[in-house]
Amino acid sequence: MAGHSHWAQIKRKKAAQDAKRGQLFTKLAREIIIAVRTGGGGDPDLNPRLRSAIQAARAANMPKDNIERAIKKALGLEEGTNYEEISFEGYGPGGVAILVNTITDNRKRTVSEVRHLFSKYGGNLAEPGAVSWIFEQKGLIVVPKRDEEKILEIAIENGAEDTKEYESEIEIITSPSDFETIKFSLEKAGIEILSAKVTMVPKNLVPVHEENTAQSLLKLMEALEDLDDVQQVYANFDIPEKIMDSLSK
């Protein structure tokens, strides 16, 4: 998972850049709108998906007015766009499984753009259900690798399913139901949270040892994530740290 962890670090840096461009705020607003419309209304205390969406928006320093405006649009209190969710499943270079979640106001455009990128970078779309079984929903909390014993003790005591230690970070994997409890316990103990979200975690990984294959795969991942309609991209690759270092320079 070393390469996968490195990819997560790159994505966090990219998210900060996207926030400056406003692209991230657009995606976060769409998630809030869908969360309200499909998750049970505009009260985050009664709507877990909305609560997570608002937490993600706040973590990205999205202005409070933007958050409130997105909720009002979803409730029909302000004029808004009709969005729908579409998921795509496919395979990237090296046989890596890829799951793409989108929120769009134009299904035809989104399908065309996603299909084009898979084809351009040596991948292909698959039938629904072909790769989604590889991923399961988990809470993922990333903290700096400091006070390891304290962090692991808090995680274990509050029901964490697994922890993974890397050179500078610790990943804590939780069930979706225990995610907020563990996150709150870490924050209460003064532990810095680098990122925290309920996400899709692969059950198994596909090793990618060829640099050209890894390069094409990462270009596909980046291109998909740069699409305005794409919310999340999940993959089960395992690229050696040496190759990740080489490609990220």
C-alpha cells in the first residue's frame, strides 16, 4: 500500500490547488445537493450523508455561505440545477479495477467524457457490478506519524478495524458507523487530522511494476478526477514507492 498512500498524499495536495481554483467547491456543493435530496433532508443531524458532505466542505475551507446556498438549492428554496448520480466501473492499464462516481446535469456528456478517457489511456469500461464488489465502504482517517502509541491506543479502544503505518503517516480504517466516534476521540486528544472521510477501500490490490503502465494509469486517474462531473475515483493499484517517486517529480 506504500504507493497507494503516496498517491493519497498527492491527491490531498491537488485538492488544495483545486480549492484555490474553485473546482473543489463546485464538486463539494454538488455532493451537498445530492445528499439533501437523497439522504433525508437538510438537517445534518438526521442525514449522515449530508453531515459527511458538510464536514468535507469545512475541511476544504469552503465558505459557510456556499454550504448554506447548496442546501437551499437542494430544498428548492433557491433556483438550482437537476443533478443525478452515475457510477462507472472499468479497468485501467495493468488490469487495475477503477470505480468512478459522478454527479451530473448531463448524462450523455458525462458518459462520453468518461468513456473517452478510459480509451485514451489504455483502459476500458465494464458492465455494472464488474469491479464494484472489489471495494467496500470504510472510514479512513489519516494522521501524522507522531505519538504512535497514543494514536493506536485511541484507535483500538474505539473500535478501529485496522491501522497502517507509513514513513510519515498513520492510516486508521474504521467501519462507517464508528468513523465519527474515532475521529472525535482523536481530535479530543489533540491529534492532528490530515484527512478524514468515509470512502471505498479495495479488498485486494493489483501490483503495477512497469513504469510505463504506472504512468498511463496515473494519467487516467488524474484525467478522470479533473472532470467537473467526477466526484470520486477509486482504484486497487499498488505501485512501488520508487516508481511513484519517479513519476511525481
